[in-house]
Amino acid sequence: MPLKLREWLQNDFGIPVAASSTVTVFALANVSSNTAKQSSSVRYFDVAVGDVGVGRMIFRLFDDVLPVTCENFRALCTGETGLGYWLRPRWYQNTRMYRIIPGFMCQGGDFNFGNGGMGESIYGQFMRNERFAFSHSKRGVLSMADAGWEHSNNSNFFITFGPQKHLDSKHVAFGAIEHGMEVLDAIEKVGTIGGKPKRPVIIHKSGELNVDLLRREAIEANEGLPLGSEEYVERSADSWGNPDPEIDDDDVYCMPERLTMPDQYSPVPDHLFRRAKAQWDNQL
């Protein structure tokens, strides 16, 4: 395996890989290729601390490996599924980060009561742990916050402030901050040891952006600059959200699968499915 790829797997995801190891890797060629269809859009939060906007966080989701979990987060970013069980919008917009512990993580996603007690997935109240494919090995990892028992994921999520490997195989990490780490810094500053924020932290806007449109806007913003010049590259990166202009789109890798997923996969925990089916059968 190439040295660069081994170091990436080791440093970013905490996976030790021998030089002779063979790992299946999904390479993303460009946004128009079939392998990159799920990466043609980015998900974002616009965050305010108190009454001051502190910026936008853009997330990269590992939807090629965790499609069920990532679709839940994506749909809750856009609010497209409408009202939930408590007749409140299933939407992250205008919700709070209700738990912030410096050095550990910030938690949000409860659009029902705003305290983490009543989250709700797009598949029902709870959804199962899809797969423990990624490590909480760095700052900015996006992961599912459950209700305290197995297969109780809902709309609640958390973002790490640093490596938290003790959470591996307990919580499903399904994405990471790709741009806007300074927003995470601002969130961490208002945290407390007990978790109650010093000031309200609000996701005042959430949604999905089309990468192709962002690229076109970047090109328009660079009219008149020499193609390939340093200023052109830097302005292009700033315009569509790439934090590092040195990163080549052709050199992006997704996490290799480590578990085999069944062809027919239900996000609903087995015991809830059996209970609902039994109740339905008794009504016939």
C-alpha cells in the first residue's frame, strides 16, 4: 500500500495498516463520475453564539459507507421530511447546541425539546447502529449521540473537540468537518465542565449546497485572473469551501469498508420491527 495512504488511514482514522496490506479503497475521480454522485452536495450549519453569527461549518459525510445514517443527517439538515411525532419540524435549523464540554465534544440535534431528551430520526424514533467503520480519532468528527442504549440513534449528534477513541464501537462516526473549524473553536469557548453553555449556541440555518454550483460561482469570481496563478487557486478554494487549495480533487479517498452490510438493510431496530409487525398481524 502507498506510504501516503497508510499514513492517512493511521493519522486520521487510527487504523494501523501494514505496508503489505491490501485494502479496498474508493477513489473519487470528480463530481461528475458515478463514484462521486453522493459527494455532489455538501451539508452545512450556520452557527450563532448569543446573537452573533460566528460562521459556517461544512461537513463531509461518509455516505458511501454509511448511507442510512448519512441520509438521516442530510434530510434533517434540509428539513424535507416535514413534521415529526411531536408536530415539530424535523429540521436542525433554529435548534440549540445544548451540551458543550471543552476538550470533549458539543452535542445538538434535539428539535423537539432542545435538551437531548427526545430526538427523532427520519425512520422513526430510533435507528440502529449501522456500522462502526470510523474512529473518533481527531477534532471535528461528526458522530451519532444515542439515548443511552444500543440501537437508539435518533436526530441527536455530537462533534468532537479532539481525539475520543474511547467512543469507538459505541457511537457511529459518520462524517467530519471539512471547512469551518474556527466555528468549532468559537463553540468550544462557551462550553463548561458540566456541559451547560455559557451563552446560547444556535444553528440558525442548516441545509445542503450543490458543489457544481459553488464551483461555477468560484470560476465567475476569478474572471480576469491568470489561470493557475496562486491568487486564482486561493480564491477558488475560498469561494467553494475547500480549506486547503493544495488538495487535489483527484486525490480524495473514502474509508474502506470493514464490515459486510446485508443487501436488505432496515434502519429500524429488530425488536421494534418485531413488535410493530406482531401488532399489525393481530389487527388483521
